[in-house]
Amino acid sequence: MSHKIIKGREVSRPIRAEIKQRAATLRKAGWIPRLASLEVGNNPAAGLYIRNQQRVAEKLEIEFENRRYPHEISTRELLAAIRAMNVDPRVTGIILQRPLPRHIDLGDVQSAIAPSKDVEGMHPTNIGKVVYDDFVLGPCTSLASVEILKSTGLELRGLEVVVVGHSEIVGKPLGLHLMAELATVTICHHGTRNLATHTRRADAVFVAVGKPGLITGDMIKPGAAVIDIGINQVEVVDDAGNAKNKTVGDVDFGSAHEVAGWITPVPGGVGPVTLSILMRNVVAAVEQQKAAYERAMLA
């Protein structure tokens, strides 16, 4: 069967063009989109993501600042730094880089970020808004995944969709977003019996578990869309017998791409679109802050 590999950069192109235009409009009005990145310690994986954020932000005329804190910083000290950014008008968006050191309380830190500046969409307030179909500052990865599905041209209304994974920041909001589009959604997880029974009947399958090779070609309905959100590091041996790390998703791409009608690669699929949605959230946050300020001035 013919198939189409969905490249994240192609899906991102119109999104980024819109972001750049909206950012320029804000600048003309005197509102400067500015994203502050919070990094604790020195994690190589986080460092790569930060560099990608900065590169894309600069292309879209969004100011970017990485604020690095020592590994030994306490939760109290980090909370104080976040509260200072919450009231700093120069900072319009905040992103918390993960993972955090074990001694830092992730829940407390994430909840301390002002919802109006939470451009990852992970504050409990912004997660809660998803229930009411408010996705303006929704979780970036789930929003990106829906954008990718829409790029296939499939009609979401009535579409049979299976989401494998029920995390608070991807699986659950993704399911709610798809239901808002009137798709028929099944959420599967580690308690699901006979996963393949569900995935084989789906017109679209989203996978976000963190288990390489979980979904294979024989678990997919011919012609279905397969959106692989997983990111895993596995060790492979090259032709010379040398071991090296390779980034793979939760889907066995080799078998799945022969069956699927559309499929995202890892890397290069969901990741670039997630980064674009992050920047869209940055601009949306400034637009909301500007509107709130204008309402206050009229009160």
C-alpha cells in the first residue's frame, strides 16, 4: 500500500508564517513577545531543546532568554524566581525545562507559573480549560498532534480514533481535543486488554507511551493515520559492529509505514510541530495579556 510520511517541518510552515505575522502586529502595538526558559542544572537533552527553541524564536521575531539555575537550587528558591517572572512585564511567556533534579517538587514549580504566562499549557488552570474546549494555551504536544492529523485532510467529525497513553499532559488533553472536533475517541493505557483489538479498528492512532516498538504494522488498520508521539533512546549496532544510540518512537516504523496511509517519523514528525505550537502559545499569551490590560484601562 502507498503511504505518506508526514514531515513536521511541512506541517509547521503555515503555522510559523501566521506566528511571525501576529508577532509583528504585537510589536507595532508596543507589546514584545519574550519567552523565558528555566533550566535547572545541565542536561544535554534539555540543552538541545533549548537551542532549538532559541533558533525558532529568533526566526519568528520572538525574544528568547535562557535562565539557568544551579542543580543545587532549592524548590523555595526556584519558586521565588518564578514569582518574580510572573510580575515582570518584560517576560510574557515561561517554559520549564525538564527533567528537574529529584529534590525539586515539579508539581509545585509548574503550578507556580502564572497561567497567563504558562505557554506550555501545563498549569492546572490551562489543563482544566481544555475540558471546556478552550485550547488557546493548551498543552503543546497534544495541540501539535491534532494539527498533524488535520494536515492529512481526514474529516475529524465521526472519525474513529484511538489514543494509546493517558498522561495528564498528552493523552488526556488529546482525547478531549479530538472529542471537541467530534471524533469518536477511545483511550487505551496499561490497563487495556488486547490493545490490538482497539488499534486495528481505528482510522487514526496516536501513541504516547514511551515504549519503543509498542505498535507494529499488524496492529494498524490499512490506510489509517499513525501519529507517533513517543521519544525513546535505544542502542543499535551499525555495520561496523559499533554500538550507538538511536532516537525512535513508540511505533515500529518499518512494519507500520507499509500499512498506514499516513505516518509520522521519529525524529522529524511531531517534534517540529510541537515547537511551532509552543511559539504560537507565546504569541497567544501576549495577545491575551494585551487584551486584559486594555480592559483594565477601560474599567
